[in-house]
Amino acid sequence: SQKIEQNSEALNIQEGKTATLTCNYTNYSPAYLQWYRQDPGRGPVFLLLIRENEKEKRKERLKVTFDTTLKQSLFHITASQPADSATYLCAPLTGGGNKLTFGTGTQLKVEL
Amino acid sequence: KAGVTQTPRYLIKTRGQQVTLSCSPISGHRSVSWYQQTPGQGLQFLFEYFSETQRNKGNFPGRFSGRQFSNSRSEMNVSTLELGDSALYLCASSLVGTGDGRSPLHFGNGTRLTVT
């Protein structure tokens, strides 16, 4: 069956460092993969989308990579700030329409 | 532009009752998707509506149903509530082009349902 894995353990890093979050998927080949940020008590907020033929996508301090051979996407936040503390969800596209399947998310804590 | 609005924000119901949740998408968005979020299972896809038609459905029992109106507003209904239905229910709208997942989802802040 299709499976999406994100590190369930919280990631604690120091302000100014680069945070790297991992999303692994098995048993399918998504054409697109999206990343979202979720703060407590709020809905997820879209951050970046990457296509299968794109190796890397950047937006300000954010960078996403998509390795279809390894079946893995990496999400990087450079020069991290305490305001970046949140849960980050990856969502590869499965099926038609807007049927995104979300990983369980990784909680990031950026400490001063 | 107003975001996705979900009402009510909080709801407490008793086992066996039914509940209706409402979602108003971003103006111009024709696709509305519903997700259930629990600490153990994460975000689980319920269904998606596009132009009043259900286009995709997740693996939930028939007690979970939804509909979309001509103005794209959507409702979801859960009948015969069970304790396990306690969750955050999220609605998301998107401006769908070809409907192949290139449109980001814009989520509301959800309805927190507690079943006692």
C-alpha cells in the first residue's frame, strides 16, 4: 500500500542553523509533491510545490528537493528563526483531483 | 481576499447524534476538499467536491457525507456519531486548473468536534 513517512520525532535546532526535514514515500510515483506548514489550532498553510521533473525548488529561505529514484523529498529552512517553529507536512499527489495524501508531519522547534 | 471560513469553530456532540459542518471557500475556488485530523492518524482525506460533484472519496464509512452548493460552499455531515469521530475537521479550497494537483490547497482553521 502507499505509504508516506516523515520523522515523527521533533527536530530541535538552534536559531540561524539550517533545518532539514525528510519525506519518504513508497509504492507509488507522485507527479507532484507539496509542503505545508501547520501551527497549533490552525489549518495547514501551503509553502512549496515541486514537480517530478524538478530536482529543486526555492522560495526565500526555503528549499525543496525531489529525488524520484530515492522516493524522497527534503525540505530545508536556512537561517532558521524561532518563528519557523511549527509542524511541517509533506503531501505527494495521489489519484486525480486534489487528493493529496499527507504525511504525519515533523515538528520543528527553533531555539534561541 | 477572504480566506476559507469554517463554522462552527468548536462543537460538542453526544454519541449517536449527527452533525453538519460548513465551509465557505475562497471566492472563485471551485474545488472543496475535506480532511479529518487526529493525533494518531494525522490528516486523512474524506472527500473532494468540484462543481457540486463528488470527485474523490477517501476510506471513511458511509456515515460521513458531504455536498457542495452552486456557490461552491460545502457542508459535511456525520451521522450516528462515535467517540472516535472526535477530531479537527479541515476544509480546503483550491482554484483547480486541470485538477491534477498543481493547485495548492487553502485550508480553513477547522472545526474541532468533540463526541462525548
